[in-house]
Amino acid sequence: MTPPVARPRLVELDLLRFVAAVVVMLHHFVGRIAGWGVENHHNMPFLAPVTHFGNLGVDLFFLISGFVILMSAWGRGVGDFAVSRTVRIFPAYWFGVSLSLLGFMAIGQTPAAGHGPLAPYLPNLTMLQTGIGVPSMENVYWTLWVELHFYVLIALLVWRGITYERCVAFMVGWVLLAVFAQEADAVPLMAALMTPWAPYFVAGMAFYLIHRFGPNLLLWLIASGCWALAVDYRQATVNDDLAWPRVWDAAITGGVTFAFLIMALVATHQFPAVRWRGFTVLGALTYPLYLVHESVGRTLDELLRSHLGRWTLLAVSCAAALLCAYLVQRFVEEPLQRWMKPKLKAVLTRSRQRSRPPVRRQTPPRSTVEAAR
């Protein structure tokens, strides 16, 4: 299949990513300031009942990730894909982990019971801490571990060579194997395939294929099936802090459905008016904001709670988190990406050159040598 002409940047995805990050931030800030649970909603009326379900911003993140990562991986080799992901996720992450360490030290707390904040710091820098049982410096890092699983799976597809047909087979196979693994209680396979979150990434990939090649019944069936699975999985993730009898199921179903519908609109080019370049700036702030907001919010809450009212503290925390995200993006993320990318690409080029078999000189036939004499 001949790929269509490249389209302009999808700034609507930048906007959606930023909105998702803000929703997650408000979920954490309001929950901490007002108190978790339905019984504390009166402390910040009107806002707390809404932000109670702000963790659904993660669902939108995973859908967008499936869309964007497939788009960015298309036509690349495994090495190029690995370089692009490394440069994209680690510079801001390293700063975020270090900021978390400083924040915990400033308020005398730790993310690891029985240990100081320095103990989990080094494992967290690798982003592999969850795999070895070390607590994350910030709770939000669990999504990065899920994303890392997705990158590994996509790398396998990239290694095989991305085509439309292979994408469809990969998507359907992933969902089916994830469900079979759950049925068999095959914990290692469930961990590798991320059973509860696979529908989001697969649906995001389906939406990208719809966006790039046009809709068809098969892709809509894949996306719809993933939506049905995602709703069921998400309803099972309620924890004690967020339990809301007779409300949780309906709100989760509505929130997940809304996220899928928004991505369906993106896939079918229904945002022609969303072209403001400022959305690209907001999109650039999304990842740093997601990484640092908990560190900033927790530190300010501990230091200022006794001096400020709830609403003032919320406003100050949001403003500080946004400012910190901008500074990280401008003075940490961008410079480190510019420094790392050419160096990693140079290493990749040298590796490719060294892996090529040496060119052997062919000895001319003896008759040719004698004739030359």
C-alpha cells in the first residue's frame, strides 16, 4: 500500500495531551488539599466531585500514545526508534526524579518506607525501578513503566517492518493474547502484554490507521472492541480513596467513552479549526508538567498549608507547577535533547558500519594477470 502524502502536525493532539495532564494534576492537587474520598468533597465544592475522576486523564494519554508512537515509528528502523524514544523521555525524566529527591529532602519525607529518599533515587533514574521492586519516587511514574512495555512491543513490530497488514495482525494478536493470558492466569505474559491497558494502545493504533489510510469496518471493529474491554478493565481499578457507590461505574463508562470518541474525531479529521500554534507550545509542556507536578504540589502543600487557604494553595500550586514545567522544557529538555540526539545517532551509525561484513578484494583470474604482463 502506498502511503499518502504526509499531513501537517496534529496540534489537536498537543491540546488533548495538555488537557489530560492538567486533569491529572488537578486530580492530585485537589485530592491532597481537600482530602481524598467522597466525604471530603465539601471542602472544595463543585471542583472536588469533578477532579475525583481526574485519573481518567491517563486513559486519554494511553490512547494518544498508541496513535503517536505508531505514527513516529512508521518507516523507521529499531535503532532510530530507540534513539527517538530515549531522547524524548529521559532528559526531563532525569530532572523530575532529581527534583523529587530534593522535594522529599526539603520536607523530611520519603517514597520508600524504612529508607531515606536517596535509596530509591538511583534505580529510579533507570526507569526500571518497578521491575525490580523499588518504589517509584512519584506515583505517576507507573504510567512510564506501562509506556516502556508498549515501546518494547512496538520495537518488535518495527524490527519486523511496519506495514498496514502487519499492524492489523499485531493489534488483534496483542489483544487476544492479553485476554488469553488473563484467562490462564499467566502472570508473566500478562505483565509483558499489559492486559488492562492493551486496549488503549491498540485502539490508538487503530485510530492512527484510520487517520492515515481512511476508515473501514475492520478498524472500527477493533477500536470498538477495545473500547468495550477498556470500560470493563477500568471499572475494576477503583481503589478505596476513589470508591463512590452507584456513581463510579457510570462516571468511568462515560469518561472512557468520551476519550475514545475524542480520538475517533481526531482520526476522522474533525478538528479543522484547531490550528493555533500555541497548542504546540502547550503540548511541549505536557510531559514536564506530568513529571514534576506531584513533586511541586506535595512540597508546597507541606510548606504552605498552614499559611494559605485551600483555593489559594491550589492556585499557587498550579501556577508553580506550570512555571516549573516551562523551565524544565526550556532549559533542561531542549538543550539535553539537542546534545544527546546527534551523539546517539553517531553511535548508531558506527554500530551499523561495524556490523557490515568486510568487503573482500577479488583476486583477478591468473590468465588475466598473465595477459597483462
